[in-house]
Amino acid sequence: MDGAREAAAKNAPSAEHVETLGGGWVAEEALACGLYCALAAESFEDGIVLAVNHGGNSHSTGAIAGSILGALLGASVIPER
């Protein structure tokens, strides 16, 4: 969790930065990756795109990032499409 917060504060969002936190294949890695994506994102959509475009367990990191962003920003930021 500390690594996710530090990476989000220091780095421009990228799939490479997601992967420094692990592949998301175990719970603690998936949570760290999803948290990083939620914290680093400029918008709901940017966070989801970042979370699902890395070489690891992207469906889990996308679900986690989406849950965090939805809780933080509210349902109104979720695109209709």
C-alpha cells in the first residue's frame, strides 16, 4: 500500500509503474495495483484504462480501481457507454 501511494505521488501514470507493484496475481499485489491506478488517475476512465492495460491480472486490478474510484467520485462519473 505504501508503494502504491508513493508511486502515485511521484510518477506519471503508466502501465510500467503498475507492474512495479507486482502482477496482481495475489491479493496484496492486486490491491496495490488497483490503489495506484485510482490514486494516479486524472479521471474515472483514466484510472480504469490504466488498471486494465498492464501485463498482469488486469481484470482484478480494474475491478479494484473501479470500486475505489466509484466510491471516491460517485456513480455520476461512470460513463454511460
